[in-house]
Amino acid sequence: MNVTKLVETLGLDVVSGPFEREIAGVYVGDLLSNVMAKAERDNLWITIQGHQNVVAVASLTEVAAVIVVEDFELEEVAIERAQERQVNILRTPLTAYELVKKLINLGI
């Protein structure tokens, strides 16, 4: 599945993008050093973080998209950087647990 289809299917809010990327797995975490060490290319990264370092880590790890759960806010500078670097940033009011259940049902 690609990011655009995921946005349509789950009704996610698009903060930056959607830039076409295929999804290959999921990583859930808020500790940036863990994300850098464990997230894989084309994963969805689920987090509550909304600062500009998230964009840097997403770009470094080449994740397909960052999904900010629980409607946490994103800093304006993070949004600007995400658009510049073509990093998909999505938002949802769902908790990480609720979102992961939906992703599993979609076969991701």
C-alpha cells in the first residue's frame, strides 16, 4: 500500500505531503535514538513527537511517513522542513494502539 491510499483508507490528516511512497512495515516509538537505530526504510513511524528533529530523523531513516497520534501538535518549523524535504507527516486523533490495530487489519 502507498501513503496516498493509506490516507484515503484511514481518513488521516495530511500535514505534509502526501508524497508517493510505498509502505513496508511499522515502527512505533518516541525516543529518537531508538527510531534512528530501529526504524527501517519505508516504515510508517508512529509517534507523539511534533518538533523539527522528527523531520530530520524521518529523512535520515527514509521512513515512508510519520504519523502523529492523539492529535498532538506539530511545530510550524517542523511542517516547513517536512515540506522542503518531502517528508510525509500525517495526523490522527487515534492512539498508537488504535492505529496499529487498523494497520494490522489492512495487512501492513
